[in-house]
Amino acid sequence: MPATLEHERYCAEIIDQTRLFRDVLDSTPLDARVPSCPEWTMRDLAVHLGDGHRWAGEIVRTRAASAVPLDSVPGRGGPARVSDASADAAALDAWLAESAQLVSDELRIAGPEAAVWTFLPQGRTGFWARRRTHETLVHRADAALAAGSGFDADHALAADCIDEWLDIVASEEAKDHRPALRTLAERAGETLHLHATDTGADLEAEWLITLGEEGISWRRSHEKAPVALRGPVVDVLRVFFRRLPPTSDRVEVLGDTGLLDFWLERVSFA
């Protein structure tokens, strides 16, 4: 499905979502563990996010026709650690802010249609604007879990995040990278329904996902399915990305819970 937001909106969201991530980082110890990424600390999560921004920024800046080696990206890895905790946190915060500004600036200069390497067939800079926006949004949910703080997002942005990940999951490239996606064919012909309950006529955020022999297909639609996940769009997003358990009282699962579990085990965000 084409992006539902404008290129300029994505460029702005990269900075805004990174700022919100940095706000959580500012009040959380850098050695705090991230429950949804249990091998990572908050520092690891921040460096991963900043490295991703810089990597995408370098792809866009150079109009790369193939993947840029991460080792060649200027500034990767974050600032060197220092013994003073306050100075260490300040340096990481500044590096992360710079990383977001860098990729946003490069994307604005390039516009959405410049030809570059992407890991899906789109081959346009607009792919990276959308990808870095939603990567940051989901990792902001990770940071909120580590901090024990609340998480919220604009409804249209959250819905577009679900759209984008469904596009990725449906691709042949994703199945090559993550073979577990091919096992979705075990339940070919079955469908799942996602239903955001807090959006109005200006944003009909419902999805029907169909499992097939060759992969998945999906559309925005209000249709019956063997299992439905219902709740506020941000909570549907969090369950969809396994940042909230489907047993949470913030959402409602109707029907075949085993089918939902089967889906979530194979398509989790990594």
C-alpha cells in the first residue's frame, strides 16, 4: 500500500519521534534493560536507533545503488563512553539528535523520488523516510517499556506504521530474510482482523490479513475473520509489534486466539 503521509511529514516525524525517544532516555538509566529487546540496554537501543538513522542518511546522501556497509558510515557506534554518567548521557543525547537531523536533512534534500538502494523493490528515497519514522516510533515504545512510562502516538501515524510493516511482511525479500514467514502458509486461507476502536470517519483503521500459500495479502477493510484484535489504535499497534501482550485488558481478542499467536510469533518486529 502506498504511504499515507506526505514526505515532509515523515521527515519531520523522524526528528519528533527521536526527540520523544530522547525524552525517555533522559529520565532512564542507560544500563536499564529493555524488556522487548532483552539483550539490549537503553544505551544499546539508542545506538541502534542512531546508527540506523546515519546508515539511511548515508544511503540517501550518496544515492547508493547497493547496501552501504555499516562500518563505513561516519559517526556510527555512538560517542565514546566517559566515566561521568551525566556527561556520558549528554553526549549520547546530542549524537542521537544529530543522527535524526542528518537523515531528515538528506531526505528533504533528495525528495521522495530519488533512486537509491532499498531492501524492498521500491528503490526510492521515500521508502527510507517512512522506514526511519516507523523504526523510531516502535523503538520509542521499547524505551517506554524500559522506563515504565506511558506511550502514545498520533492515530494516523500509528495506522501507517501497521500498513508499512504489513507491506514488508508481504514481500519476498522479508521471507528470504526471515524464513519463519514462509510457515504462515501452514494456515493458508485463514484471515485475521485488526480493528482500531478509537478512530473516526476521517481514519478508518481496520485491516483484513489473509494468509496464503505464497505469502500474505492485506487490505484496509471491515470484514469478519476467525480472529479479531480490537482496541485503541496505539494498543493494536503495540500488540501487533509484540510490545503489549494480546492478553492485556487494553485490547480485546475475539475468536481463534491460537491463530493470532501463530501470526505474532512469525511476524514480530526485530
